[in-house]
Amino acid sequence: MTKTSFFIATASFIGIAISAAATGQPAQGGGTATYWMSAETTSGLAAMTGMSAGARPSRGAMLGAMFGSRGPAMGGNNPGYVHNLRLELGSPRRPAGAPQADHFIPVGLNAGPSLPLLSPEPSAPPAPRPYEAPTYGDGPANGRILIYWGCGEHARPGQPYEIDLASLRSGRVPPAMAALAIHPMNPPNQTNSATFGEWPNQRSRTTIPANGSLVGDHTIRGNYSPDIHFALAPGQDFLAPIQLTSNTRGPGGAVPLAWNPVANARAYFVMATGAAENNTIVMWSSSEIQFSQMGAFDYLSPDEIARLLAQRVLLQPTTTQCTVPAEVAGRVQAASLMMTAFGPEANFSYPARPARAPRGWAPDWTVKLRTRSAYVGMLGQDLEAMMRGQGQDQQPREEPRRRRNPLGRIFGQ
């Protein structure tokens, strides 16, 4: 889930995410065609509700998954995780007719012989406008954001850092939110390509099964790009799912988190977000330094991973535990828990890139595979234990009615 979970929803709220003929005749013109494959493994609630980490499950879907009433991870031989794949082809060429392209996939992906890359209808880019907080029928939401960071039983001195939502709405961005800017990746899209094709799309609803593998030969063939051929080897595949081994509140109020190592992971990042009283959002991350731009994380390039590891924003790949402080866990009514394992990249081109590529070197095509594994759950809730303790015929307990926190809508509460 691509592109990310309660993670993206929260970032959107606080405004801190960084921002040839159809019969097969060759396309006219030249230039480099660019192809990106984004491979995500998703576990936790997002997998149970059949959604990617980039989508926010509804309250009903989450309750259904948690109490065993529905969800793809609840029955059969489903292993409790899903594979999400996004394909994006951009080319400086224009076809003589309607654009057409297909990705012919290895048998081991178990998704048929090919995946069609559909070119969406052209659309005007959205007009830029200043940040506006969402409304709930009674004017803009006022409140504050409390930001905590670092693993440990208790929050460190100087925490939390407080941000006033009214200041954000008026365009006054605190200096801490502008620090440590993330360098986002820029895949092919409609705005940077003369012709663009993508999957999934409206024409194809194929899903990638959990046992699907990217390993093998790949061919992309279309009428607005040259034929693209490459092969993925073991290790250039979906990452393993994130599996938590500890997520239960301790006697002191903190929540010790632990997980199994994810093979080939280059770094980890953990985040919890919840709503508290008086229109307050509480955010915590595993970063060792004050870090507000939590919504910027989707996929990260190898250079960006190395930079953020050096600055102690990301956890080292050898890390297998982190404790959410008691001040965070005890302050929220309920909190979503998000974790990301960033995986390696694989890059290909034709011709192959020379060791000392000259300035202006432009191959016929390039391919980038980027990988990550994501987990979405609830802080302090052992979902696997809940699954074992609830039967298919049991229903969730009716909760007492309480005054609704408008900010809680962000988190599906």
C-alpha cells in the first residue's frame, strides 16, 4: 500500500508531505523511454482488508478484518500479506495512432501472460493553492499537533514539539517542518512524458497473488517506445512481509515493538499517529532526531536511504526492536501504527551504462525496480493474537457513544 496507509492521510491533513499505429507500427521520434516498477509487500490491517498500504481502510473494513468476519487474509491459505505492483512507462515519443503497450511477465508472477499499460485521458494539472485545513461542516478544524520522536520507555526532554493548526492554515510553517527536506523520487507520469502508460488501470483489475514472484524474463512492447527486455534475478523481487513479534502495552505504559528481520531491507521507519482530546493529533516516529515530515515517505532512493541513515532518521537494517514511549501510547484514544522496510533498487538500460558515462549519455530505455515492505496496524494491539481469539461467528462489541473528535475522522475512528 502504491503509495502509503494512514501515513499519507495524515500527511495530507497537516500539509507536510514534500512535496506508432495501434496495429504495432513503431513510434516516431527518439529519446529515452523510462520504465518504473514499484513492488510493495503489505501486511497487517491493510492486507486483511485487501487494500494497499497507500489506501486507508474504512472503520467497517478494519472491524471486519479484526473480528474475523471478512478480509482476504482471514481464510483459505492466505499468508496474511499481499503484493502490490505499480508499473509506469513514460516516453518522449508519440504513437501514430492510439497509444498501446503491454508488459509480458514471467510465469512465476501468476498474473497471466501480460499486464496492459493503459494511457489515461489527458487532464489539466491542479491549480496550486495555499494549504487549507479540511472542514467538517462547522468551519475549519482548529487544534494542534504534538510531535514525539525516538525509541524508549519515556519521551526525551524537550518533547513534544507543538504545531498550531491555525498557523498552518494561515500559511505560517514552523521552521522544524522545513528542516531535513526529503528528496522525493519522480517516476514517469503524464506531466513529464509525451506518452504515458500505467498499470493497474481501469481496463485491468488483475491482482498479484501473495505467491507471485518477479524473478524471470520481462518484456515491455508498445507503439510509443522501443521493445524493452530485461531479467530479474533472485534478490530482485518483492520483499518479505513485516511480521511483528511484540506490540503489547507494557506495565509502565510504553509499547515495546519487535519484529522479524526483513531480508534485503536497507532501513526501517516506524510511526504512530492518533487523536487525543481537545482536537489534538499526536504523532511519533522512530527517528532519533526531531523530524516532522513523516508524510514524505513512500519509496526512497539508495542515496536518500544512506543520507537518512547517517542522520539517524531511519533505523539501521540490523534493528529489530523499538519502544513507543509511554507519553505517546497513554495520550491517544487509539493510534494507527505504520512501519516501512525500505528495500534495494535494480536498474537496467540499453545500451548498458558505461563506467564513465559521458555528459548527455542517453540510452534507448531505462528500467528501475524499487521495493519496500509496509505494515499497517493499531498501536498496542496484537492483531495475530486477536485473530486466534475470535471466531467467525463473533461480532465486535458495541462501543458506548462518546463525543466525536473531528480530527478522529482522519484515523477512521
